[in-house]
Amino acid sequence: MIRKADEKDLNTLYTLYSNTYPRDYVEYFFDYEYKPFDMYLTEDAEGISSAIFGAKETVRIQNYPIQAVVLKNAIRNANMRNEENQRALLKEILEEISYQNLLVLVEPKGNDIYKKMGFEPYCVLKQYTIYRNQVPVYPTGMIYENYEEADLLKAYEAYASHFDGYPLRDVNTYVKKRAYNDAMNYRTLAYYSSEHVCEGYVVFDINEDPIRIVEIVYLNSVAFLKLISYLLNLKDCVEFTLTPQENIVRMIPTAIGKTKAEVWGKIMDYSLFNRLLQTKYSTLNDLLEGSRKPFLYHE
């Protein structure tokens, strides 16, 4: 039987998460994201046996704002790791979520339980590994570590307008992202035009080899190539993901990508969903194929 967390669970949850996730991330999570009524728990004789957080999100699908829940930060003891218990827990959580939300998203990370529970690919990406000799060396001017959150937001909104299914953001999103990036030891670089307009940015983990790009947003090929080139000055290899529809070969002719389903989703009520969008979808695959734009999800 699941229940939602309350204030008395805070110290126990903080300890459990500290035993599972990096301490800096745990501090960020409880400072910026944690809300007791979005945390789903189960208990046994020893106390909390599992927990998963359901972050509220609004995504834009075919120009309509859809309320979604993103399941993340799961913890569970040994008894809750078998498939039967996981399926029973997820079934209860989905039923609870369905009362107020149309869409549930998750990064399965190899866990087949979500596919068995009716989740389908929501955002399909291509992963690229790019080396220094594949990209020309560009001047590093106009790329800065100091930026305004509002500048990144404007760049994101312009970039996201070419896609579907993307999360809606505001300036506060980027305030939280700055705190998150600090907790994860990620760095952010912003590219500005000669008119001092932000035309792209990249969030990356310099501690990994190759450099792992967490998110890249760009408004033109110049911004993309200059940001990638800058990172290749730091290390001779970078990894990143883009939607298959982004024409990276036009910018890096030797680029070869590997397709993977990064984010999976489940529409909780197709009848209501179709009434809102005036459509007749019965699967997420129908939705993706019926959209005129590729789906994008980075959050």
C-alpha cells in the first residue's frame, strides 16, 4: 500500500537518499525539488521500504500544455527489488497519478518493468561521439561562463519551438538548474553573437572522459560548432545526444550516431487526451508519427 510522504518522513528520507545518491545532489534535491505530497512511499516492519518522486512538469504537445509527472529518484530495499513488488508499486502510483495528470514520463535506464507496464518511447535520440579532428578549431571569443538565466531561457524557447513534447521553462527553471549544475559539478558555457544575443549554450561534465554534454541548445550551426570546438579544446573527445531529425551531418560530415530511446512515457487517459488535442491517437507511437515535429525532452 502506497502513501504520500509527510513532514515527519523528512529526516528518514534524507538519510535513505544520502545512502544512495551523492551528498551534494541530495542537498540540492531536498532544497529545491522535494515536496512531501509528490513523494510516494511504501513501508514494511522496518520502516520505509521504497520511495519514488513524481516531479510535476508541463510539456507542450501540438501547442497544448499537458500536465505530466516525471518519475525519478527511486530507492528501494531488497524486498522491493523483485519484479512482482515493483509492478504492484508502479500500478498503485500510476493510478494515483492518473487522477490529475495525463502523462507520465520516466528514464528507464535498462529497467524493463516500465515497458511491461505500458510505457512507450517518448523521446528518441541519437548519441554521438565526436573527436577533435572532426571539428575545425574556432576562435573562443563570445563564449562565456557568466550568463543571465533570462538569456538561456530565450535561447531555449527559440530552439524548442522546432520540436514537440518539450518541457515549458521559465527563469526560475534556470535558477534551479544553476543550483543543480553546481551540485553535480557541471559547467555551463553560453555563446553570444556580436549583438550580445545568446544563440546557444552547453551544459557539460568536464570530469568525464570523453566530456559528456548534458544539454546543448543552439540557434544556428555557428553556435553549435563553436561550442563543440571549445569543449574539444579542453579534451579531445565529447559525447552528446540530439534528435535524429537534427541534421548534424551538415555541420559535422563524419558524425555517426547511435539511436536510443532516452525517455519513455505513458498517456493515462487517451479519451481525454484526444478530446483536448482533437486527435484520435491510441498509442504514443501514433502521437510521435502524427506530429509534424520531433519530440524533445531534456530536463
